[in-house]
Amino acid sequence: MKIKLYLLTLIVVAVSVGIPAILPEVAAINYISAAVGLIIGIAGIALFYSPLEKLKSLSEEIAKGNLNIKSEIDKSNEFGGIAEQLDNTASLLLNKIEDQKTFNQRIKDSLKIPFSILASGSIDRCILSA
């Protein structure tokens, strides 16, 4: 919704600035409209900058390996959807890392089995029972 407002603001500013060249007699009204449009545009940019900065910070933390971080962005808009997907991705990566650690530990434990068991061919039962 905010993205649509931003685009509408840009269109209003572009039209307001272009009309005085065509109709000089309405230039004063159009300059006021341009100023209002510019203020709305600046406000729109301010509304976008904060969530984008938070998303950037969140993605940098995930890239550093901090997978326990959660976003603090309102989930009711497009930015929130992206933040939620980043949270889900970090959580999934954390689960995969834990699965890999468990798998590695099972392999490590299976290597502690005496060679006599390996020679007898019963290694499969040992690994499966662990």
C-alpha cells in the first residue's frame, strides 16, 4: 500500500512541475501543488527508508552467521513479508545446522566401534540402533 502511495506522489509532483510550462496563468497553484507533492514524497521516502534499513541490517546479521536474530518490522506490509521470509530462512538454516551436527556426531560415534564389529558386517545394526 505504501509503495502505491509513493508512486502516486511521484506522479503528482511530475504533473505539478510540468503544468506551469504549458499554462503559465496557473503557475502559482501548481507551485503550491508541487510543494505539497514534494512534502508528501519526502514523507514517503522516510517511510520506506526505515524498513529498508532494518531489512539491510537483518540480512547483514544473517550473513555474519547470527541465525537467532528476529526482525522487528511490522508484518502487515510488503517489507514485513520480506522480513518474515528472512526470519524463516534463518530458522531453517539453524535447523539444518543442528541436523548436520547430529549427523556428524552419529558418524563420529560410529567410528568408535571396534574393528572386529566392522569385520563381522554388523556395522549397519550398530549405526541404526544409535
